[in-house]
Amino acid sequence: MAKKTEKKKIQVSNKRASFDYEFLETYTAGIVLVGTEIKSIRTGKASLQDAYCYFDLSGQLYVRGLNIAQYFWGSWGQHEPARDRKLLLTKRELRHLAAANKQKGLTIVAVKLYIAENGFAKIVIALARGKKEYDKRQSIKEKDIIRELERG
């Protein structure tokens, strides 16, 4: 009887973003990678800690602050760990995000980076509004109540 090999799901998430921001809309975007970046992502060596998105002058969306560590196994074709990376979205989504990003108080943050079923790296971004201090306290209070109810 053949044993099924189960692929390990690689996901890198930005846990701090859900604490600091209220997510209004989420989008899944492709990401343009070079060199050994995909190998580093597959080993889980990426960080979304301070990642956010911005539009350049030509209207393209880029992610800044996404840190993908250099690949430990090879020396040829190494990439720069903290470079800005282009995101791939449809024109309609780009127009919508550009219009929303111009509103005061809204930003685009990176939430999760993962490898899709087809082997491509995908990033989940969210149009977000920053939380105030009292909003953060309210979120903590709600999580504590849910935790207490689950305990019994």
C-alpha cells in the first residue's frame, strides 16, 4: 500500500497587523520574485513584520518591508533580502486600491505569504484602517471573553 506524501503548507503571517489594523477588504496577489527568493520562502525564511504596500509613479503596486532571508545552501544568484517587490493584481483591483489608498487613514498591509497549490508564491494584502488604543483594548477584551467561554 503506497503511502501518500503530504506537502507541508508554508505560510508566513503578520500577526501584528491584525492587532494594529482593522481589515476592510483583502486581496490575494501574485508576487514577482528573483533568484533564490522562492527557495527561501519554501524553507519558511521570510518575515512580514513591517510589510506594507505602496503605489509607484506608474501605478504599479509594490510591497516594502517584506524580508526574505538569503538562501543558505547556495552562493550564486543570491537576492537582496529587503528589496521592494512588485505585486500582481488585475487593473480593476489596482484602480480600486489606488482610489481607496488616497483616503485619509487607510493603508495597504501585507497579512500572509504562502505557496499556492500550483507552486507559486502568493501574498494576501488587506486594505486597512489603523486602530486606536481603545479599539485595541476592546479587541483584547473580546478575545479574553471568547477564550473563557471555550474553557467552559
